[in-house]
Amino acid sequence: MIFMHYKEHLVFSGIVNGIFLFILYRFFNVNFFQTELIFPLIITFYIFSILPDIDHPASHISGILYLFLIYLFGSSAYDFYKTFNPIDLLKIALAIGIFIVHIKYAEDSYLHRRFPHTFTFGMLACIILYFLVNSILVTIVGAISFFTHILSDGHLDQAVERDKEMWRLFGFKIKEMFGGK
């Protein structure tokens, strides 16, 4: 079992993504230096390299989440004060709700590896990412970054087993819902 800090995850992911992007640039003439791609690529690499640790309250990614939630809460409260838009109340409720769920779900130990350390979570995160940025290249960088985190933690087998168990339970629940045995 390997215990890595966020900086080590970023370095490993940076090396793997650098090789991937170099191959695309050198052999397939994919220019990722375009201004509309470079910022999303960097942000995606950074977030997805440390995303699986979101279930640990003291992780770097949890700190980023908290800062984002503070920003969302504050900007929405200010906008509501200025315009009385009910959508801003929904944003405030969302920020508070995510904060409460994260506080209750996150576990402060090295045994924190649960759903966020599964490929199912990574796949869902990549699908959401694709809908946000509408870029296959950025989504692939997200997938590589997420995978390198699981790989560098040395929990590849556990992630696959958690996925299998989760999908087995999900299949069982679906059968139950439709009257199967």
C-alpha cells in the first residue's frame, strides 16, 4: 500500500499526461496549445489528479471544494441581496447541502478510500466534465489523471473489486425492483 500526497499525484499524473500530449502533438499534429484548450487542460489535470481523495476532509481537493462552496455561497447571497432572484437561493441551498454531505461522508483516515476511489466515480466525473467543457481531449486528460491517482496509490485491485461489488448490488436492486429473483 502506497501513501502519496497530492504533490506526488500531480507529478506522476503530469508525467503521464505530458507523454500522452507529446505523442498527440508530435505524431498526430494535435495542437493543445490553443488558448481555448490550455486552461481547461491544466485545471482538469490538477483537479482530476487529486479528485479521488475528495472523501478525506483534510485532503487538498477537499480544501478546494470548501473554497468553491464558500465562493458559491457568498456570491449567491450577494446576488440574491442585489436582485432577489430565487435561483440564487437554490445555489445557496446547494452549497450548504454539498458542504453537509461532504462533512458527513468524508473520513479522516488513510482508510478513506471508498466510492471516489472507484472507476465508476471516475467515469461519472469524466461524463460530467465532458458536458461542462465539450472536449474529448480535456476529458481524456481527466480520465488519465484520475487513473494515475488510483494506480499510484497502489489500489487498482481494490478499485476494481469495489466497482464489481457495487455493480453486482446495483444489478440485484434492479432485479428486485422489476420482480426478479
